[in-house]
Amino acid sequence: MEKQARIYVAGHRGMVGSAITRKLHAEGYENILTRTSSELDLRNQAAVANFFAEERPDYVFLAAAKVGGIMANNTYRAEFLYDNLLIESNIIHSAYETGVKKLLFLGSSCIYPKLAPQPLKEEYLLSGYLESTNEPYAIAKITGIKLCEAYRSQYGCNFISAMPTNLYGPNDNYDLQGSHVLPALIRKFHEAKINDQPTVEVWGTGSPRREFLHADDLADACFHLMEHYNDELFVNIGTGEDVTIRELAELVKETVGYEGELRWNTEKPDGTPRKLMDVSRLHSMGWKHSTELRDGIERTYQDFLANEVLYVE
Ligand code: GDP
């Protein structure tokens, strides 16, 4: 990307979009276009078309999406499907119409079949049934991949896709009903420590395995792909290492310095048993993560302490 290029980061206030924006600033890019959701409703086809026609971005990072943890995905099933289909369709189509040079679409590891072999290789897409708790979100994200492939095939657009594993970092969602597990545990252990609570409730059995990548590492990988990758097949982004939810909970507990007990609520769903990414293609492109989980949790806890008022308002 040329230093003067006009770069639109869709979803710049979210965890992923804000990390990408920080990365672009750090790399010396100054023409970064952003709109808050109240300034531009990405579900509105005409509004998105107008924005692209007026602002003419050269490059697009598509990091805008309706996202959430296992409960949010399972509860707001219609919104997760409808909103995400509209956001990605509107942006991808407008990017084509206005001649965007390159677009990076971000998906998620939940696109893979629930019982796919592990680690998950890119070629396992659409080889089996999806996990039901996040099927609507996964269907929307698979559609995003297929839109990029179709616009490449029919119109020659250089639209690429990347599928990150579970992410964490600054500007994460700390709402206990809607969030993912890592921010939820940081908040729960922190509040239990402050309030001297003897136990903390953790969902499920603790046996599912998850892989976690710091958002700054993801932004770095996205930048790398934007600079070097131009093929149709989407790319997994992760660390290639996973932990059980029980191990994660112990790690967060230790980082926060909480001394009470864990109470496993098995009424809550476990979700998919495992979703470890095969990151060999990404590694063969010369990229590897730099933040290990223990350090990343420590950094994220410090960020939570600094922004607690903002995050839990
Ligand atoms: P998933 O990766 O799509 O399943 O989404 P989550 O990050 O929300 O959940 C991952 C795993 O962590 C599931 O097995 C959850 O049941 C478990 N988990 C344990 N405690 C919590 C919690 O407080 N919040 C969330 N969201 N998940 C939790």
C-alpha cells in the first residue's frame, strides 16, 4: 500500500478495527478513513454506496461486524445473520463498484464444521455441519468469503479473506452476557477479587479447547496479508496453540490475583469442543505471532484496569 493511499477501516472502534488502525498509524499511514456506526449505518445499502462514491478508498479492511460470545450468538440469531450479511454485501459490492484496489475481509474460525479434524485446515470449509450456537454468524462469514471469491472470479477484484481464531485485547467487549470467554473471565475474577467473593462462576465443563490471539498480532498479520497476499483461498490467522477453558481460567485467575474458587455452571453451553487453527500457510508466508498467551493476558488486564470505567459502563 502506498503511503498516501486512502484506506478505509470499517469497524474502527471495535477490537479488531482499532488494532488495525493503530498498526496503520504506526506504519506511517495518514489517510485513514473511518465512520462510526451512527455516522454510517453499514446495513444501509444506499448510505454505504454514497460513502464509497464520495470517499473513494483505495484499500479496505472489512473489520465491521455484529459479534459476540456464545450466548449472544445463540440468542440474537436473526441479528447475527441479517446484520452481518448486509454489512459485508454492501461493503464488498461498493468496493467493486468504485474500483477499490484491494479489500481484506475478516471472518472467524467458527466457519469450520463442528467436528472437523484438528487442526483446522482452510480446505475443511463446507465439509460438514456447523456448531449450532453460532451457525447464523458462521453462515454470514462463509458468505463473506464466497462474496470475495465470486467478485474475484467474475470481476477480477483483488478481494482476500482472513479467518482469525478467538481474539482478545484493547477495546474488547466486557459485557458479561454478550462477551467472549477471555474478557468475561478478566472482569469476573477482577470484580470477585475487589468484592472478596469466595467463588466465580465459569460456564460449561471447562473441557473445550480454544486458541487465543492478541488483537495487535492479528492487525500485524492483516497488514502482512494486505502487503503480500493476493490469492483466492482465505488464510487462517492464529497461533497454532490452544488451551482448555479450565487452563485459561486458571491463567486469568493467577494474572488477576484472585484467590477464591471456580464454580463450573454446566447449564451453560460448551459450544464446539475444539477449534485449533492450522496456521502452516500463514507461517509459510513468513508471519508468526509475537505475543504469548500469558503475556497477552497480563497486558490485557492492565488495559482493563486503565479503561475499566469505559469498558463496564
Ligand atoms: P465460542 O468460542 O464461540 O464458544 O465463544 P466463547 O468465547 O463465548 O466461549 C468459549 C468457551 O468458554 C465456551 O465453552 C464457554 O462455555 C466457556 N466459558 C466459560 N466461562 C465463560 C464466560 O463467562 N463467558 C463466556 N462467553 N464463555 C465462557
